[in-house]
Amino acid sequence: MGCYPSLYRYARSLCGEPWEAEELLQETYKRALAAKRKPVVADADEIRPWIFTIMRHVWQNERRRMSRSQETEFDDAAAIVSDENVELAMSRKLLVSEVRAAVDSLPGPWREIIVMREIEDLTYAQIATVLGCPAGTVMSRLARARGALRQLLTPRTPEVRR
Amino acid sequence: MMKCSEIRPRIALYIDREVTGAEALEFEAHLTECAECRREYDEMRGTVDAVRGATPLYDAAEKSYAAVRGMVAGWERRQRLRRWATAAALAAAVAVLIALAIPRFSTGRSEYEQFAARAHRNFANGAFPLDVSSSQPRVVSSWLEPRVPFHLTLPNYPEGGQKRYALAGARLMQYRGEDVAYLAYEMDRKPISLLISSSSKIVPSGGESYRSGGLTFYFSSEQGLRIISWKDKGLIYAQVSDLDVKGAESCAICHGAEGERRKFEGLGKRM
């Protein structure tokens, strides 16, 4: 139950703001601790897919409550990435803040899957459990998210001032 | 050898360690020979490494975790208490079972007889004053009669003959919330105790048993004391002494006079 930083990072991938992530973290723990059936696992890491799933449900419920409308299915193919907030330094090693800016600029579902895979090192199967979708969907979404990040993180040729 | 069209979809799988064994070897071999696929791999690898290198990416101040830490600590405390409560309840249940089971198997003998043995030792040590001191069965009976919850008239054994033992007196005692009669005798300056109860909860039992005159006598010993218990007409008796005889012979010491032997006809016949 002590994977707070990991869960906070996932919360940040779902919510934009740190204070929202903190609230989501607390609500998730409240639900997890009250759950009647908890997974019995020796390794604390193994509990993450379970608690990530709870967090996702809490977040989804809150979103539905706030918007009071039916959530639309995310379309990976139609997603647009804006790079206006991504300022990459040219010809030098990328800074954490730059990567964060790139990840933050991704559409929510892509940001979420990038954090679960690249930062939290969850397997395809674990991610599929959290998202409640087939592993194939995980792979295709991850490929698109990575493709978008590649576009954002590849140094662009500076414009030649005339 | 894999074609480029087979390699491309595997790039991400390879990076994510989902391609292993012979397939991984074939994948790696292809990359050494195909510049296009190698470039594709290097670009994706670079992107993934950049993100992974930015770990933890998002981080919160330690104080941000204070609330959840408190929540988890409280939950763990409650779990510990619940486990303790469960263990205590189990222990209590086991204790109750034992308490219920023991009387069935041995309390009738051990508790009542141990109680009688303890009373005997106290009397023998002089730490047990009698409520009434008299060698007259009639006097002792008169004192006990109104105080015990059963009818009690001490016989004047042996009738008419020479007494081998003498009544010393009596005392009222409490055993498991009920009044019981403690009678003290002496023989050859050695104390003999007799406890009498009417409790239906007591079932006499013991190591050796003998039947005589329609009664069953149980003989046991405890720390050098000989204990005989039996039930007769609804009363439970426990006699304690340190007379150095075994089993049924102990009855004959007190009741060995010619006039009394007939009362114990058959005594000594083992069940």
C-alpha cells in the first residue's frame, strides 16, 4: 500500500494539476483501504495494477460527475498533439522539464499510457488490466503516443532568419 | 530471416522486452543489416530513453503524502487490532471449550477431589479452623443440618463396637457457589477429611474404581494423599487421608470392624 509516489505520478498523468492529483491520490487510498477484497501479494509492486485501476475508476467517476454527460470514447487515430508549449533546446540533451512539457502536451489517454509504460514500467498485460481493454489496444495506443512524443522531442531545424 | 514489414511492428515490442529468445536474436541480426530499420529503431529508442530518463517525471513534496500515509497507518493499526481481537476471541473460544470439556472428562474427579485434598491439607496444617468441634455425630449433624442444602445425619459407625476413628468436627465450605459440608476425623492422630456435596454438577471419577454395595468408589492419589470419591443417594463424597493403603483397603481401615464388614461386602472386587 506504500506506492504513493508511483500512484501520484499516475494521478498526475490523469489530472493536469498537482492539487487535483493529490486529491485523487487521497480518494484512491480511501477506496482501496475500504475495499473488501484486496489482492494478497508478496511484492508491493504487484499491487500497483489493482490500485491504479481503482484510481482510474475514481477519476472517471469524478469526471462524469463534473461534466454530467456521457464520456466519449477516445479516438487514437483522430488525436491531435499541440506542440506550442513544448520548447525544446536545440542540439543538447533533453531536460526533464522539456520531456515533462512534451508528455503534458499529449492527449490524456496517451499521457496516461506513457506514464504507465515508460515511468512506472507496467507490462502490456498490467496496463490492459488498468484500462480494461485488450493488450492489442494497449500496443497500438502506446505506438501512437510514442510516435507523437517522437515528433515533439525531435529537435527541429531552426528557422533561418532572413 | 525476417522482412522489414515483420521487423517494424516488433520494434516497440523489442524495446519493451516483449520479444525474447530466438525471435530477439533474429530481430537484432536484421538491425545490423538493415539501415532503414536500424534508423527507425534508434529513433524510437531515443524517444523512449528520453522519457524513461526523465523519471520520476512528476514528483510531489513529501508532505503531499502525509494524508495518505496517515490513512494507511490508521488502517494498518485497525488491522492489527482486528487481528489481535480475532486472536483473543479464538483464545477465549478455545478456553471456553477447554473449560467445558475438562469437567466432562475429569473435573468431577480432579476439581472436586483436588478441592477436598486442599481442604484436607489446610486442616492437617492447622490453617483451617473448624466451625464446630465435637466428636459427637449428633452435635455435628445438628450444626450442619440447617446450613447445608441437603439432609445430613451422621451415622455413629461402628454401631456399638470399638471406634477406630473419631469425629473431630465440621466446617461449612463453598464449592462452585454451593454450600458443602467438610467433616474432619482423626485416626491414630492422623487427619481424615470427608467432603459432602449435593451438587448435580459433580460426577465422581478416578483412576481405579470398585463396586461395592451398589456403589462405585473411585480411588486416586495426589501428592501422597489417598482420595476416595463416590455418590450415594444424591450426595457426592470425597474422602482424603494420608493413610498408607491402596485402593479398597482404605475403606477397611475405618470400616474394618466385624460389624461393619458386612456393609462393604464385595468391596475389593475390581470393576
